Amino acid sequence: QVQLVESGGGLVQPGGSLRLSCTASGIVFNLYTMHWYRQAPGEQRALVATLTISGRTNYADSVKGRFTISRNSAKNSVYLEMNSLKSEDTAVYYCHAEHDITRQRYWGQGTQVTVSS
């Protein structure tokens, strides 16, 4: 059974930082490109960051220079380091795994990030 479990969300003040974690089980982690998505109330789910199996990264323009995606294959985990947080970063953040060949996809359950003073 495949599971992606996110953690690290919470309430933070504007300008603060959070580190999200996502741990995968039931998949061969090194065969998957990993993504972080987010969904704010009333909006569609949007891609935030991508990390390919070759180590290439890509970020939404709105988070470039503030967010960093990384992975630890030994722990089957992917991370999203979020700095200089803004109120518009408030959303539920989802971890997403995409098989590099078959394109099979899996989602985590999401973790809430709220940026507010």
C-alpha cells in the first residue's frame, strides 16, 4: 500500500519559516519525481515545486528565492523549506509522487500552512 505522509505545517507569522516533510512508503522512491502542490480556499490546486530524480528543480514564480525543495533518498523523504512566508502562502500543501516512466501518481493527505499575525 502506497502512502505519502506530510508533516510540518502550522501557524507562522509573516516573514517566518517552516519546513514541510513528506515520507513515502510502498514505492521505489528513487524512481519518482517529487512535487509539492498547494491549494488555497476557493482556488485550484497549484504546483509549487518539483524535484526530478536527476536532481533538477523547478519552482512557481511566486515562491522562487524563498522555497527550496530537497530529498533524502535514504529516508524516502522530500522536504519543502519555506522562508520569508507571506499571507498569500496560506494553503493546504500536498506532496505528490510521479513515476518517471509510467507516470503513475500518488498524493499525500495534505498539511495546513497558515501565515498570519
